[in-house]
Amino acid sequence: LCVCVRVYMSVSMSVLQDWEVRYHRDSPLTPRHDVNAPDLYIPSMAFITYILLAGMALGIQQRFSPEVLGVCASSALVWVVLEVLVLLLCLYLVTVHSDLSTFDLLAYSGYKYVCMILSLLSGLVFGSDGYYVALSWTSCALMFFIVSEVEEGRTRK
């Protein structure tokens, strides 16, 4: 149930959502007990699913080879690491004080794979028009989700 709620939060622009992470004795609750706590489960599963779905999409187009999965996985991993490093550099340069750890930033940056999966599935089912509509929606929803989560993490202090 927690996974479904978390995925729904990342792809819907829920304005009325309470984004606050709950604490118990000065330590944040675990993702098992708080749906707003950052975790790496959904991003890591979405990362693997994205790679497999990209392989399936290439197979449908008759362009699949086993090496493609390795290239897709390694390039996606490099981009995630690069994105987190750029985020850490930006937070340092603008001197933003935050409770967000590197793993929190890694978790939040991994949620883009949920949106990429939905866009790829829409493209496979509805063609390029469905892909671009889904990409537009999920991009806006992800932007809202990340800004809400990071803003909440920044104001926790």
C-alpha cells in the first residue's frame, strides 16, 4: 500500500497532500511507517523496470541486442550519479542548509524513472502522441513532487 501511495504521489499533482516527514524522538520515521519519508525502494525498482521496458521497446522495433541492456543500465546510472553530484554542488554553492542527505537526493532523483516508465508505456500503447502527452503530464507532476519534497526537507530544520 505504501508503494502504491508513493507512486501515486509522484505522478499526480496533489495540492492537498501533507508533505511533512514525521518524526519520533528527533529522528525521522522509516518509510514503512511514514509515506513521506524518502526511500530507495521505488526508485531502484523503477530503474530496473525502466531498463527492462526500454529493452522490450527496442525488441518491438526489432533493434534489440543483449548489449543494449548493459549500455542502457550503465548510461542511466551515470546520469543519476551526475545529477546527484550537480544537485549537491548547487546546494553547496547557494548555501542551502538542508536535512536532506545524499541518499535522499538519490531517492528523489530516482523517481524520474517512474515517470519515464509511464511515458514509455503510453508510447507503446498510444504511439508518439500518447508518449508526448504522458511525458508532459509526468514531467509536470514530477517537478511538483520534487519541489514539494525538497522544500519540505529544506524547512525541517
